[in-house]
Amino acid sequence: MKVNGQPYRSIWLKPDDPTVVQIIDQRHLPHRFVIEDLRTAEQTAAAIRDMHVRGAPLIGAAAAYGMYLAALNAPQESADAFKDAVFRAAHLLGETRPTAVNLAWAIERMLAAEDRPAEDFDEKIASLRREAEALADDEVGACRQIGEHGVKLIEEVSKRKEGRPVNILTHCNAGWLACVDYGTATAPIYAAHDAGIPVHVWVDETRPRNQGARLTAWELGQHGVHHTVVVDNAGGHLMQHGMVDLVLVGSDRNTRSGDVANKVGTYLKALAAKDNQVPFYVALPSSTIDWELRDGLKEIPIEVRDSGEVKTIQGLHDGEVKSVLLTPETSPAANYAFDVTPARLVSGLITERGICEASEQSITALFPEKG
Ligand code: MRU
């Protein structure tokens, strides 16, 4: 997608130095556009853990590039020493955040690439670079296809509304900043906008890190998409008053039966959507489906992050991004980062292969190789 007219992905290899991975450090958005250089797997793990990069598909892509950096910096006195270094990086990266399944999926894919025979260390490093870049390209392709399938849902509503704007509510940031490009929940929105279909997006602020108010609002603004930021608790009221035609969200981990783990608050939006007969769609690449799991509530690990994220808030003041304390200093706070929306509340899943119901039968019909 574009930033001030310039095409960008959220992660890439430095054009004139492929030993450097570059990212948009999302902690500084929307007020500052900062590009960060990553040279080691350790720096990449910190960037994932501390959310310089975030969003399930991007976490996966970053881990893949981190594995490539580990190979670049690995000792070459023996094949075992090299492999040990890559495996240590896999463990370090794998420990960064527990909910987004793309992390384990990407690490597994890179370890399989590391296992492939190679002439020498240079060839091994080159094949890991190719694999990381192929993984990023695959995610871009999947998101573009999600856009192509999902735009049909928006077109249908637009026809029914005789061209009046289609009001879409989204939660957190499931945009190109959370992927490598295009986004998941945002891909159909960008496709509709680019096709001239009038859309308007209600953007949940998404406390406590405000990915909606900071990141989704920024990227929609960059693309000229009409949007309004709302507090997280406004969605139910908007739906009761017919101001939402469609809810589009992303996912961090789906079960093979259709349960969805996404940013905390998603479940409450699904309940409100069900109560008001508003279609609730989840957009995700198949890299976000955990084919081992069936019961999301029992089996999906939910990240609990530092309480400081709840007790404070960041914003621009006098040209500087500052953090201020919201709560009484001594009040404890709890910070559950995700929740699980049961399949029964999901109208459908938008994947790179098309739209299906949130059921094992319908999902495996689309992905028969996983049946
Ligand atoms: O904590 P975050 O910002 O990584 O949470 C991100 C989300 O919940 C997204 O909705 C999800 O990862 C899908 S991104 C396409």
C-alpha cells in the first residue's frame, strides 16, 4: 500500500543491503513514520515481543526474516553449530507471543527450509532468504485474494442500498500494517474503494494499545477511505440503530471448527452483531488456521500482557509522543490481549480460496488437503 504516495510493505529486505531487514516501527504511528533496521534474530524477537511489528501475518513474516538473520549470523565451523544457532533462534522467536498461530507456522516452514540439503553455508543462507521472501509474497497474494473474494459481500450490500455508503465496523488493526500488504479485514474495503463503491468504516479505537485509533485510522486515511473512530463500547449502539451493515475483523488463530481468536473485544462485537442481525465476517489467510485445534475456548492460548498498557495511554503533546497515567498509581490492572469468538457467532470466513461458513465441514471443503 502507499504512504504519502510511496509504495510500502510493512517488512522488507534493505534494497542495497540484504543483511538488513527493515520494518515500519508501528509504536510511533500515526504521529511519526519510523523505519527500523533489524540485523539479528534477537532484535527481531524484541520487535515482535514489544510490538514494533504486530498482527498475526506480519508476526509470521517477521519470524521468517528473523530465522534468515539467524542463519546469516550463525557460526560456520560445523553444520551442527550452524543448525544449533538456527534452532536457538527458532526457540527465541517462538517464545515472543503465544496467540497468533502464524508465528509457529512460519518457524516450522523456515526449519523445513533449513533442513533441505545445500552445497554450502552460503547456499543454505540463500535458501532461507528465498523462503522468507516467498513466505512474505505468499501472504501478500493471500491478502489480495481475500480482497477479491470479500469485495463481493460489500458489492451486495451496496446494491441493496442503491449506492449509499456501506457502513463497515472493524476492530483492532487487520490492515496492511498487520500483514505484509493489503491486510485481511481491510483488503475487501480497499478493493471496494478502488472499485468506486462508497464505503464508510467505523474504526474501534481498540484499547489498550489503540491499534484502531492509531493504525487503522492512519492507513485508511492514507488510502482516502472515509472512516470514523469510535470508542470500543459504541459498536452495539451503532448496530442497534442500523448504522452498521457489516462487521469485518481479522484473526490471530482460528480452529479447524471455525472458532476465532482475535483482539480482545471482538467477541462482544460478535454478540452485538448476532443480536442485531448484522453479518459478522472474519478475514484470514489459511496460515492463521490451527488445524490441530477444535475447541477455541479451551485450546487457544490467550496472551496476557503488562498491566502498564492498561494503566497508561500514549499520545502526541507539544510535538512529542508522551505516555500518561490514566489510573490511580496503586490500582491493579489486568491486560488480556485476545478473546475467542465461538463459530456460532460468525457469519462466514473470508480466505484466500473464497468464503466459507465457520464450520469444520465448510472449512475443509475449501481446504480438502486438511480434511
Ligand atoms: O496485539 P496485536 O496488535 O498483534 O493484535 C492484532 C489483531 O488482533 C489482529 O486483528 C489480527 O492479528 C489479525 S491481523 C491481520
